[in-house]
Amino acid sequence: MRLLTKIITSSVMAVLMDNINTRILMERVMGHLQDVNMTYLSHMKRAFSLSFRYGLSTLELIIHGFIPSLFIDAGKKAADSYERG
């Protein structure tokens, strides 16, 4: 009986901790979205757009590092793009 009580108690505690952690995570997510004044979907779209743009810039800069005559203005474009956000 003690073992069963221990198992049930630990299971209940695990569920409660999971709910608390989920609530904290959601508060942080929603707080960030409010800080940047964006909806979840608009934030996701913007983040994906920036990651794609910066990913391309990364590839251009790597290629430019090996072959300096290619993508000559890649660094400036990447910096300007970062400044514009």
C-alpha cells in the first residue's frame, strides 16, 4: 500500500510540475510576443523569414571567404539587412 501511495503521489507531483512548467513557458512566450507587439503567427513568419535571409547570407559569406571575387558585397548586404531587421 505504501508503494502504491508513493507512486500515485509522485505521479501527481509530476503532473503538477509539468503544468507549472508549461504555464511558466507560456507566460514567457506570450510576454515576448507582447513585448514585440506581434501575434504568434506573425512572429513565426518573421523569424522564418529572417533565418532564411541570414542563412543565405551565411552561405554567400562562406563562398566569398574561399573565392573573394564572388559575392563581393555579401558582408555589407548582410550587415545592412541585419540593421533593417
